[in-house]
Amino acid sequence: MPPCRKLLLFLALAASALLPSSASLTPVRKSPPPTKRQSSTPGQPTKSGVPGTFEIVGNSGASAQQMFLGTSNKIYILDKTEANPLQVGGYPAWGTEIDVSTNDVRAMLVKSNTFCAAGNVLANGSWVNFGGNQAVVWGGITPTGFSQTGGPPYNDADGGKGVRILDPCDDESCDWVDLPAMTTRRWYPTIENLEDGSLIVIGGDEWGGYVNDASQNNPTYEFFPSQGDPIGLNILLNSLPCNLFPLVWLLPSGNLLIQSNWMAEVFDYKNAIEYPLPNIPNAVRVYPASGATAMLPLTPANNWTATIIFCGGTNLEPDQWPDQPGGASWNIAAYPADNSCVKISPDVSSQWVYDDSIPEGRSMGQFIILPDGTLMLLNGAELGTAGYGNDSWAVGMSYADDPVLAPLIYNPNAPARSRFNRNGLQASTVPRMYHSSATLLPDGSVFVSGSNPNPDYDISVKYPTEYRTERFYPSYYSERRPEPVGLPSTLSYGGPSFDIQLTAEDLANTSIGNCSAVVIRTGYSTHSMNMGQRLVELASSYTGNTDGSGVLHVAQMPPNPAIFQPGPALLFVVCGGVPSVGEWIMVGNGEIGQQPISDAGVLPASSLPVSAAGNGTTGGSSPTTSGSGSSGSAGSSSGAPERTPMTAGSLGLSIALGALVLLGASL
């Protein structure tokens, strides 16, 4: 369906759905249900790069406060309203589209102020952006009586209740379209995908500020498409002042993990029940402490159990934040960031588990999940927090200093005390401070942009408005990539398996037993988060052939959409730690609504030729995931999440919560 017709359908839905209503969610179709056709065969990366290094590759046009990969070749950026030199319609642009292959930039018209808004992707592939700030003039201020509907100098409207939608395209025909507004203002909200491909919109405040306060708190959640009026959420009432951009993940149980200030909970959003968890140890991880966070790879080896890691942040207590009542105006930009890492697997345990610490304290760090199952940690600073202000102690106006330029690689399956390393990694030359972003690209490199701890465009300060874009090339980048044949363009929840053909050249430096298929959603990047980011390894078995080639037998998605929500994603085949170029696919039926679910297909037993089996017989076993195709795959007991016994009283879910992981397919 052409983008214009698709948007008209969505506008018709949103015009009724966003108004307060008790109507249930109506499925929205982007196109006819996907057919099970094969995708194209991925080749080699078209761009060369030196493994372990950053390369400056272009200019973002608008500073990349928010960023996402919308197609296999297009990145979309949203900034706050400010005096970016790039213009559209005679005014500064705060939205751009970047061509991944050429680094060309297209200015995009955005009508309202998207300052500290947030977004995510629907099951039909449309991206939705929520909230923002008032219309502003030079310096990011709103004079009394200033028009909130447009006009000089920026021609921006009030974005506090804004809802904007984009259907990404490769032909430059798509643009942001405003939908009917939300009923409440949301600045710094969090958006998470749900099992039916809709979105939950959580929290925020009304008018902004470094941290939140009770007078403007928005401690509610709502759904998109709308299911009625916003609903109260206790954790956001009780976790002031640091409850902005709460950290949220959909768990395989179908519940949400929510972490805000020092508090955490499992939230049964279907029944509006909050189950408190113990406070997170050591540090605040949400904005503006802004620790690095991610869900670790979900694999057959860990039974697709969700484990979430939190690293860095700051250890300030609620009354220590500078602009809180009773708080002192002290130099937070000189305060050391935390270096601890903790993780939790809330579907099976309520207990926090300490992981390896990072080498230096870091706020505003960001995890990017790589297709080999490792995570890259980049961006941020050793001192201070996110945010900016006109304080005597600020660095220019930045509330952070001492940028961390050297990245880290985290291997969740490595032995304790060796999971973080930066061996062979060179530092970036570009400080990525507040308002930086990053995303994985289909060729397995990482695109990095942004940094602007200033109220408006400013290149005169220590940490200026940054437009330079970079690529980071992981260790596998220059290796010869597998060129798998037989990749599907869609994945279902359960159903028949499919076969992927790999040549002897694909397997020259490894074996078919070291191959796996992984699906990655790269997420919506802003404020040290990639909302919706996750990796799922598909169950697989294999057949090795005497000529050195092989067949990877791959299951569909597990029959539980809470493990990987419907919508667009990248599919990689990883052999010996080297990923193919990722293929753009659709998970689910391409519609918002209950997803069709089938029983998991039966995989054939794995086998190798007699000469390769090593014992004079064919290698055979029950269908399992191949041994080391990705760092998160089977074959290593150290890859399983650490299990800690449940303690009475800390979580009223007990074993029933874990059981929901298995029952999710039938709910």
C-alpha cells in the first residue's frame, strides 16, 4: 500500500482512538498479511572499515537527540527545536533522514517541538513519536504569551501532547504526519512494544526540568492505539524526583519490568497489578543518572529468559539532586559516576545479581546489542550526569565532564571478571555527551551521532552541538561474511521450520555446528536507551555435507510474541562469531492485534558427515541450537542467567510468573 494511503488509514483510526474512549484496540493493517517468500541473499558489506575503530562518515543535519533505523538503508533523526543550520521550508530543521549507503541527508519537516520526546515501532512497521516541549524561541526559552501554534523564529508548535507518525521509505517520499494529540502532556516518556504490536506510553512530566517534581508529574500510562484514558501507576508517584524516562521492558511472561529512581517492579499491565521488587543496588540508572541498560540476548540455551543489565549511573539520593526543595546547588558536573553493574531476571527471581564492574564510572553510557551476542558499551562521561543548565559550575552548560571515548565489549557468556574488555579497540575522537544516540546497522557496524548539552545550537563551548556521524567497526567487520541462501522475509510465531543453505566458503573457518540465526530489533535510541532493542536467537539444528557445505534448520519465532514483539527486524546468520549482513524482515503478520500462534515446528536431528563426526559415525543429536554461532548461543553453561532463590515477600509472583513464559503462547 502506498505510504499516503497507509497514513490515511492510520489517521482515520487515530482520530477516534486517541480521544478518551472505552473502545477496545482495533487492529490496523499496514498491508495484506505477509506471504512466506524468501528474502534476497545477503552479500558482503559494501563499505570497508578497520575492525575496532571509529570512522567519521558524515553530517547528521540535525543533532541526533533521537534516532532509529527505519529501513535497511535509512536512519531517521529527531532533535529538539533549535537553530540547526540545515533548513526546511525557510526554518531550521529538527528532523532528518540519512542514507546509510551514501551518508546523504534529507531535511524533514516536523511541525511541533520534539524536545525529549520518545518513540517506538508498531507491528505494521510505522514509527510513532510521542510528546515533547512547548514552542520556543532562541535559547530554548518560551516567553510569556508566545504563540504555541507556529511562527518565527522556528515555526514550531507546542509538542507536549504531540503524536507523530512516520512510514519509513527508501525513495524520500515519506514525511512525519501529526496525529490527534494525547490528552495529557508527556515530556521524557518511555515507549515499549507489546505482544499485539501496539505501544504502551509511560510517564513523563508536563513542563520539563532537570528532574521531576510532584507539581508536574505525569504518573500514568496509556496505549497507542488508544484504549481509553490514562491510568495511574504507583511506582511513578513514589519514585520522584528521578522518574523520567523510566526503564521498561516487556518480559516473556507478558508482564513489564519497570525501573525508576531506586525502585523496581514487575507490572502486570493487563490487570493493572504492580509487584514491587527490591531496590536496585548501588546507583540510580534512569535519567538523568543515565546508566547503560539492555536486555541480554534471549536464546534457546537460557530458555529465552529475560535478563536485564544496568551499568553505571550515579548514587545520588532523592534529596541530593540540585534543584529539589532543600537541595543545595552544588557542582554535580564534578561528581564521579558509578561503575557498578547489576542484572536481574524478573520472570524467575526477584533478586539483583552483581556482574563485573566497568573499568571507569560512566553516566550516559549506551549498550548496543551486536549480532554475535556481545554488547558494545559506548558514549557518556566519567563525571556528572545528563542534563544542562545555566549554573556557575556547569561546563559551558553541560552537567557532565570528562567524556569516555574508549568503548567496551561485554560478553555475557565470558567467565566472571572477564566479561568487559577493550582489547584491540581504539577510542573515538568525538565526545558523545548528553543527547547522543547510536544504532546497529545491517552490516554489523554501529552508527553513532549526536551530543548537545546546550539549550540551542552552540559551537562556542567545550561540548558543542555535534553533527559529525561515526561508524564503529566491530572485530568481525572485515571477516568474510556468510552468504546464506533461503532466508525468509517474514517470521511467524511457531509453525514449520525453514532451511538455510551455507556453502563451503561460508564455513571455511568454522563448521555448520557453530552457526545460528538471530533476530535483532535495533530500537529507538535516545537518552542512553534503545527502546525496544532486543536479540532473539532462533532454535536450530544442522546438517553437514561431505563437500564442506551445510544446512541450518531453523525454527520460527518461539510461539510467544512477548519474547519478541511483532514488527520489523533484522535477521542475521552468525557462523563462528561472524554475522552475515542482516536482512530486513517482518516478525508476525504485519497487523496490530492478536498474533496468530502455531505449535513450534519439529527440527531434524543435527548431523555431520562420517569424516567430520570424529567417531566413525554420523554426528547426531536431538535438535538444539548450534554451539557457538553467537556469544549468546547454546553450548556454554556460563551463558545461562545466574539463578538466585526467590525470597518470600519481595515478589508475590513466585513460580507462577515464570510459568507465564511457557503459557504466554496460549493466553
